[in-house]
Amino acid sequence: MTEFLDAGLRLLDRQAVDSEGTELGKIDDLLFADDGDGPPVLTAVLIGRRAFAGRLGGRAGLWWAGIAERLSGRRGPVEVPVAAIDEMGTVVRLASTAEAFPDLTAPERWLRQHLVSRLPGGTRESD
């Protein structure tokens, strides 16, 4: 059965959480496949600062993309397949835990390792 939905309204800017409720970020863009025989089919949601940079466009988008690459150490947004979505509501719940999407938590790990750990009382975790 094919389900039709207004993906922009139901998904964009929604908080994505893992199966345990850990926040992974906002859904910043959508990826569609178009085989030419019908309407485009949603294949993945894009999460992360790089996906948002694409929505910004222009100089602001380039600047934002540069910062995102520095923080995450990757080029391009994190693609989460539609099959990994368990529930769509006020938040988008994924079927897996955060460990299945390590690129989504990379900026937080970087900040913890390079900034928070150097603050008085900061944790000394090494990732």
C-alpha cells in the first residue's frame, strides 16, 4: 500500500529521537527518488548542520557548511533511510539507538572532547 503525505509539513524541522528518546537533531531536508513513472518517493531524511546549509544557500549556506564540516568531520548530511523511521508525530522516532547513527552525535563528542573537558569540572572522556 502506498501512503501519501505532505513530507515537508510532517517531517521538516521536527526533532528526531532514537528508540530510547535521545535527541539526534532536527530533520533539515528530505531526499527523494524519482523513477519518472509516478510521484517522487521519499527515501531518506537528512539530519545535521550540512543539510541545513543546503536549505540556507548562498554565502550563509557556504559559511554554515564550513562550520558543520569542522564540527562533524564529514562532508554532507547524515542520511537516515525512511525504513529507519518508527513513528512520525510531534517528534520523529527512529527504530534504532543513537549508536546506529554515530555521525549525528559527532559534533557533541567533538565539543565534549575539545571544549568541555578543558573547563573546570569538565569530564575527561576520550572518544
